[in-house]
Amino acid sequence: MRRIPPSLIFCISLLSAVAHGASVTSAPVPFEWKGADFLGYLAVPAEAAEARPAILIVHDWMGPRSYFEEMARKIAERGYNAYVADVYGTETRPGNAQEAAQAAGKLRGGDRSELRARAGKNLEILQAQDGVDPSKVIAIGFCFGGTAVLEMARDGLDLAGVVSFHGNLESPRPATREGSVKPVVLVLHGDSDPYVPEGEVQDFQDEMRKVRADWEMVKFGGAVHSFTDPAADSPGARYDASAARRSWAIFWDFCEEIFGR
Amino acid sequence: MRRIPPSLIFCISLLSAVAHGASVTSAPVPFEWKGADFLGYLAVPAEAAEARPAILIVHDWMGPRSYFEEMARKIAERGYNAYVADVYGTETRPGNAQEAAQAAGKLRGGDRSELRARAGKNLEILQAQDGVDPSKVIAIGFCFGGTAVLEMARDGLDLAGVVSFHGNLESPRPATREGSVKPVVLVLHGDSDPYVPEGEVQDFQDEMRKVRADWEMVKFGGAVHSFTDPAADSPGARYDASAARRSWAIFWDFCEEIFGR
């Protein structure tokens, strides 16, 4: 048997690592805006040779944290760039539900101009990163973040798709003009979510119908708020392994459809 | 080099054909019931060594035909048995929409005992076929067939799952008892379907909630009736390539979840 040169052995090891989807690099993305500091987080598939599609993740009311960073790395393992947005700013890192309600409430209140602006700024930051194809971004969000990405869709931002995981669906400024919602909209909804009443679901559907969006809503029977979050454990906000698994499967298919890969 | 015996070469060829998913055998399944003749159709993956899960397909109002037989073969290429049910009987093969409305109307009317019985008989026939694991059957149906498989779920039949593609959701005998709907229920619904009014969707959801079924509903914005059928081309019943593709993707994931393969 011929000897294999060490350089070839190195190449084979590298290919093997890539094949297992483990090769992801990540880095914090600090930026300043209107005098405040923000801290995003970018995970990138290491094998990327050309500009790639990206997923922008908007955190729930507890803010950016390791849970979403891990999610970003898992998404990068699939071959997409993934960015955890920071719509709070580094001064705001809630330590409990009360602080979280206050932080999210500030941005959800009023006409949501500030929420839209901050989400849009995070999108710009992501689009400017090396290796990101700025025309191929899907924004996804969880609970509060779901609300945020729907606001991004209503705001006419340049997104290919938005996905709300158990987010609130109502808005003080719903879309009204036909064609104004450009991204494909996917809503993953727990049918028994006590924080998203049936009337809100109806109003949202009417809004999407009126503007003739390309939209899809999935209702998971029996699931409540936060159903994808393994840490959620209250009667109204609880992890549901089945709804979580189905949601992610539908999400991956959504990415493949939109990005063609 | 040692000679490869001819029998092994034959085995290798067979395995190769199987790897391409092309190896499907199919056969008509005639049966008699209550003095009438019925004609089902079974497609089987040729590589099947042990008993396999099966998909039972209930036809739309136009009855069993080559369109559903081709669907069965495609499902068998995925490794599942697939059976096109005949709930009409061979005497009833509609040639146009008027005849189809009459044939389907007969079974949809009244208390649907006859529809339930015929669907159940087809399930028995499928479960008795060689190579079918009788405990692993998902029933799927299209339009009229969607209505039929929901009736099968309400009837307490031994199914692992039911999937309605753009079916009507109402029933003269809705399920009322908690736990009485055993299969996992998936409803794939065109949000603009003029033949399935919003009130019917609401009533169905209420029914599933009441009996605490494991259910999921997907609404495709803008899609109307018959959205998976490439031949459907009227304002209220039209093919929608996007909703069709998404439906099938969700369906394959549903099969993998339930069958674990």
C-alpha cells in the first residue's frame, strides 16, 4: 500500500469535519446607533466560498443570550449565515420576567417606530457582513421577536421571508396597501396560546388577505406560547416537543424553498 | 481477482435499481362487498423485506383513476406501501363534474354511515395485504377524499394519521368525546377556498379542541380548492404550485414523524 502524504491526511480530516456540519465560526458584532451600544452575534459556515443567504434571529423578551447564539450556530451548520439581532441595546439585559416585560413593553407600545427602526438597523448590520448575500435574508423571531419580524414585513424591508414562532400578530399599524408586504410570511402558532387570542389571529389573517401577501399559517393543536423553548414551563407558555419539531421542519423547508438550497 | 457468481451480480443489479427508487410493483385489488364490486390499487416498494407502513389514498369526487395510481407509485418510491381506495364501487365512475357531484353527494349526504363503512372496508382490505404493517397506516384524501378521511378519524378507526388535502371539514356527526379521535390529524387548507367557508374551519377547530385530538392545520394564503391538482383550473378550484409543493413537504415530514422512517 502506498503511503498517504501528511498534507492529504489533513485535507481528508478537514473534509470530514465539514461533512459533519461542525465547521462553524462565530463572532460578536458590536455596533453603535443613536448613542447606544448594541451587540449582535454572527455564526458563519466555515466552508463558505461565495456570499450566502442569511437568517436574522430576533430574540424573545428576555433579550439576546447564549440560547439564541447556539441556535445561530445550528443554523450555520446547515450552511446559512445566522445572526442574532440585538434590538434592546447592551444597557438592557433583563434578568427576570418583570424586567423582560418592561423592556419588551417599551418597544411594543406606541406606534412601534422605534422597534421597526432597531430591527431595520440590525438588518443593515447583517447585510453589510462579509459573506452575506444581502438580497437573501429571512428574519425569524420568537414571541416578542415574532412580533418584531412581522413589523419588519409591514415596514417594507428588503427581506425574502419572515417567520414568527409563537409571536403576537397584532399591530398598531397593520399593512393596508396591496403588495406592501413583500417577504413570504410564515406564522407558526400554538392554537391554545392564551397570549394570542383568536380575534388577533383572525385580524392578522384579514390583514394578510387584504394586502395579498404570500402567507402561510400553521396552527398546532394544544400548543401554547413559547412552544419551541425547552425552558418554558408555565401553563400558558410551555415547551411542546412535537410542535417544536414540526415547526423547525417546516422552517427548514421554507429556507430551502426561498433560498433554493 | 475472484469471479463474482452470476446470482450475486443479479442481486447487485436489483439493489442498484432500488437505490434509484424506481423499483415499484403495483397491482389492482378487486374485492366484493355487500353485493357490489370494488377495485382498489396497490403500489409496493419492491425492496420490501419486512412489513411496511402504508398510505391509504381516498380519491376526490371524480373517483379512482390513473392520477391517483401514479400518486401511489410515487409514494411507494419513497418506501411506503400505497393503496388507492375505491369508495364508489366499479359501477360508479363519473365522467364529468355533474356525475361526480351526484356520486360524492350520495355518500356525503345523510349521516355518512355508508361513507364511513366503505372507507373502513378499504382500510381492512389494505391491512390484509402482504407486506403491510396493519398498525401503521395513514389515510390521506383529496377534496371529497379529505372529508372521507376525517370521517374515518371520527369513526375511531385504527389509523396512525389522517391528512386532508383541501377537503371539507364539517360532519353531521362530529366527534364529541375526549380521546375519541386517535390518529394524528393534519389539515392542509387553501385559505381562500370558496367551498370551505371560514365558519366550517372554525367549527372543525372547535371540534378538535373539544376532543383534544393531536391536530395541526396549515392555511395557505390565496390558495383555493383543489390546489394540489394540476388539472384544476376554475376560479374556485385551481392548482397552486407553491401551496402544492409546501403541502407535500409537510406531508412527507408527517410520514417520517409517524412512521419513524
